[in-house]
Amino acid sequence: MPTPDAPTPSIMRDGRTAGITMRPAPERSAHPEAVAAAIHTLERMRPELSAALPLWWRQAFLFGILLAITVACAVIAPKLTGLSLLLAIAAPFSALVLVRLLACLRLLLLSPERPLAKAVPNDALPSVALLIPLHREAAIVHQLAGALARLNYPIARREILIIVEADDAETRRALAICPMPPGTSILVVEPALPRTKPKALNVALAYTRADQVVVYDAEDLPHPDQLRAAAVAFAKAPPETVCLQARLFIHNARESWLAAQFALEYYALFDGVLPAYQALDLPLPLGGTSNHFNRAALVQCGGWDPYNVTEDADLGVRIARSGYQARMLDSHTWEEAPTSFGNWLPQRTRWLKGWMQTWLVHARQPLRAMHELGVIRYIGFNLVFGGMVLAALLHPLVYGLIAWQFATIGPFAMPDDLGGVTLTTISALNLGLGLGAAAGLAAVAAMRRRQYRLVFQVFTMPAYWLLISLAAWRALYQLLYDPFRWEKTPHTPRIVADLHEKMP
């Protein structure tokens, strides 16, 4: 191991490092007690915040009554029921529109943020542990090693824990022969349900005592100075700031229409929407990677929920409920978007299922949640999470109502009765304002990053939204019948050494 005053390795353009020797990392096995604690700690600490039981009986009873009433009303008065449903989602849908408009306005008025200075003495830097869970990622191990070697941080101040399950023989073989940066170790975990990323992260959390903990995915290409930028940001942030979320961007947007839509989503989300949530003091739904945590506060919050398949968004809410704060970090990480529908649908299903889990968990005890978050922030949480889920599920209803009008009274004629006029008006406003705000924000965010070729893709966003609705209904089905299923997203190794120099 390097001495405590070992220098930061110099980074070469091809991703290799000068002055250090890379060799395959040693393996060690996680203790069964650590695995058991990873699964049950949050459930025992605060069972009401665990998704181990997806739906409490009181919630199921209430949803059953609401569903029965809705079906009965739809049979008796279909038009009035449709109008009532549209009015019910008008508030959260309008909230989403307003957030996107605010985000767009901020992007237009504010000057681009500057990355934080990296000139911090090595001996003043906090110790950092990088947690990287892998599952069936043999093809991308060498790319991961190159990305880790490029990180500009003192070897003596950071450790790397790669977590892999014992029966993932292919990934373990790839790790056994792949040279890794010094300080890397492989943590082998025996398979145990639920087989999820957050469970693996909880296991690894027990094996580090670093000041800060960082989560990266296998395909991630973080900026080499990101760890230093996070150290500076934590030093300048208020003491209640315990998590920093780096911006995530897509490097393969030109490979398919789905990848381009994915890239637009990420520019809008990480440059627009999440900073707007921060400005409004709303709970920050974290991205699944490039999260930088104060380790002690993370442990106090219960770590990750091993039963939540979108553990990042849930943890952002629990951080806020614990009296802490998550903020954006002006540093970026490149990610890979799924390029085919067969890869995109399972991933989006998992994300939406996790958002449903998160919404249900934090709606179980509304008075307690309201006390911990504050009234305004709790309302904001429900509008954000509930609005996203309801908009995805009910979006096809708007298309259906418009199509029904076209088929019955013509594309430009208005209905004769007040109910029909109201239905048509609300449908048109929901569709027009929603698409307009989302497309406008995506276009502004892409242009701000000089991704001009992506701007024309905003005109095909209505088709993309219908695919998201399909994923939402698939997520709802899985929530009822297979809530903890983690559908793996495959990744492809790429030559990406110069991406950071191209980032505007």
C-alpha cells in the first residue's frame, strides 16, 4: 500500500496512470452477518420506511375502495368519470408543468455554473470509499478499470470496493485478470433475496470507515476531478448537507432514437429539474449513481432500502425526512443509454416501479411525514412523485379522449354540452402545456450544453411519452406480482477516453 503522503497519480490521455502499478484486485468474502444486516437494518430501524411490505393493508383497502367507486362511476356516467379523473390529476400535472417552466427560466437567466476549484492540498482531503456494485458486467470490467484509474485523488485517501455476488462467475473471472488501481478490493457476497443493487451497497457500507462514500455504476465515466470537486463542495456547503448529486449525461445519444430521447431527459433533469427542486427546497430524488455521501449521516438514515428498486429516489426523501439536505454537484459523469426497446423497457419499468414504491412508503403515515418534512415540502413530495406516476399512468387517457372527440364530432368542432367542452379543454391543456413545458426545457438544456443535434428530437417526444406510459403500466403490474424484481440493463464497452475534454 502507498505511504500516507503518496501523491496523486498523473492522468494520461488514454486513461492509464503514470507512476503507479495496477494489478488484479484481491477478493474477500462478506460475512453472513453483514449480509443479514444489509437486508434488515432499515426494516428493523424504521419499518414504516421500508418497502419490504410494498402495500400496507390500510393502503390496499383504501385503493380497493377507490377503484371500485371509479369502476362503478365509469359504468354509470363515463363522461363525468373521465372529467373527474382529469380534474384529479390536474393539480400534480400542473405542478410538474410549473417546475419545468421554472427550470427553463433558470436555465435562460442564470449563467452556466463553473466547476469548483480542485486545488486542495492532499492532506486536507477527506477519505473516500467508492462503492461499485457489479452484476453480469464481465464485458465492461476493463472500461471500469480505466475510468477508476483516471480519478484524480490521492491513493492514500481513497479505497475502491467492487461488490459482486458469489454465483456471478463470469464477472468474477473478468475481475480476476483485470488490472485495477491500488486500493481496490473485490467484496464477494453470497446470493440472498432480495437480489438488488441497494442490498449490495449496504453490505459494502459495513466494510468501510471512510469519511465519504461514493456510488458509481459499472458503465460510469466520472470526470477525473469529481472527487475533489465534491470535497470542496462539502467544505463550502451548510452542515446539514450530507449528499451531493453529480450531473449525469449520455455519451451515446446518436446511436438510436431511444438513446437521443434518453439524453434529452438527462439534460433536462440534471441541468434543469433537479436544480429547480433544490431552489424550491423540495426533497431531491437522487440519480442512481455519482452520489457522494457523508458516511456517518448515511448510516444514521438507515442506508439504502434493499427492497426498493429505485433506492436512490427513496434515499433522497429519507435524507430530507432525517433533517438533512442533498444538493447538486457541478461535476458530470457520462453514462450509457439503452439503444433498443428490449433494453429500455425493463430499465424504465424498474425506475417507475421504484417511484411507486417510494410514493407508497412515504404516504403511509402522512402526519409523521408532514412533521418531518414540513407541510409545504410534503405537499411538494406528493406533487412530484405522485404527479410523475399518475401522469405516466393516465397520459394515454388524454390521447384517448382527444381521439374519441376526433372520431365522434370531428377534429376542430367543440362538443355541445358543458361537460364535453370541459373534457376537451382540460385534455388539450394537459397535453399542450405538459408537452410544451417538457419539450421547451429539454431543448433549452440541450442547447445550453451545445447538443444542437438533439434539439430536433423534441418533436417526437409525444411518442416517447406513450412508451413511458407502457412502462408505467408494466411497473404497476410488477409492483403487485413481483415487487422486488431487478431487471438488469446490459452495457457495452466503448472507447470514450476524450469525452471529458468535449464536455462544454
